[in-house]
Amino acid sequence: MGLTKQYLRYKYDATCNIVGSQNGAIQSVSKDVFAVVAAENVNFLNVRTGERVGQIEGSTKMVTAIKLSADKHTIAVGYDDGEIRLVRRENGESSGDVELAAKKTIDTVRSAENVMEAVEIMRDNAVNKIDDSKHVAHPLLQSYVGKSIEYFIIDTIGKVKSRVHHSLVENSLEVVKILNQLEQFTVGGLSSIKGLYGFNLMALRTVLRDIQDRTSSKLFTDIGFGH
């Protein structure tokens, strides 16, 4: 007896329309419900009625993979930055994150090493300056002559890619509060600088017009103060 093609064992029943990401995934949750990747969300669709019965949302990153547990009560959602979210389902709806699994990448390790190295360089430089008055600064610190050495640490941290700690920041309530305060202070500071700049610019234009009136000549014919 020859081999029987496996697909002949199944009988065609019906069709349904599902909208999802081109490179997404589909997982069977129950007899009628499927989990479908749709950009940054995961939709739970009833294929018989065509209705959406649940959704995992709240992220701005693209979903690249989904996998259900054996009991189909927990779903693992993988994102394009390597983050994995475990979400518990109840009656077809997500009930929140069970755990946030941060995946270490080359960028996270390299960034951490750079920050620790910068702190060590700065500490050694401070100690050596006390012990040796003729101490020569580390090559990385020589470009900061004339300004605070703390800028070296700030610049090192500034080189860390935002996506390395983005998931941790957006899921930390304490950090979000600090960022909101920082946003308010930044906007206020920029508004103050803008007002001071505008005041000084108007003062310079007034002085320029006064000089031109007294000398009956045009100054700075090829250079303007802007508009």
C-alpha cells in the first residue's frame, strides 16, 4: 500500500478573512478563536463571527512572534527589539503582563562597559591629581580641558542607544514620573532662553539703528541678525 498524502485526511470546511501583519504569525487559541499579529498589537479574533474578542496592546514596537503556553492561558509576545512579554489571558482578553523579560544584547553589554569604564577613568583621574600635581590626564579627558569633567560622564551616557533602555523606561512608573518632570523643566528652560535671546536681539537691533542714525551710514551690510 502506498503512502497517503496527509492533507487528504482533512476536509475543507469554510473560509474566513483575517487582517494581520505580512510577516506576523497566527496561533490557534481555541476552536473558534485565533491570535493574529497586527503590527504592534496582537488581536484575538473569532473566525466564525469575524469579531475581535480581545487584544494585547500598549506597545509602540512591532510584534515579530507569538507563542501560546500548553494550557493556552498565557501567550508570549516577541518584539523587534528582542523584548518578550508574557501576558495571561482570561476569557479571550489580556489581563496584563505576567513578566517583562529583558533580553541582553551586544549593545546593552557594550553600553554598560563604556559607562563603568568612564566612571573608573574619572575616579582614577581625581585620585591621581591629588597624589601627583604633574599628573597627565587620560587621553579621553584631555578634550575636556577648560570645562567640568562631569561632561565626560554625560557624553558617555548620551552615546547609549535609546532602544537599549527604552522598554525598561516605559515600563517603570518611577522613571516615567522623572521624565515627565524633566519634560516640564526642559520646556520651561527653553522658553526662558528663547525670551532672553529675543530680548537681546531686539536690543542689538536698537543699538544698530541708533549707530546708523548718528553716523548716517549702513553697518553690517552683508551680515544680518536674522528675522
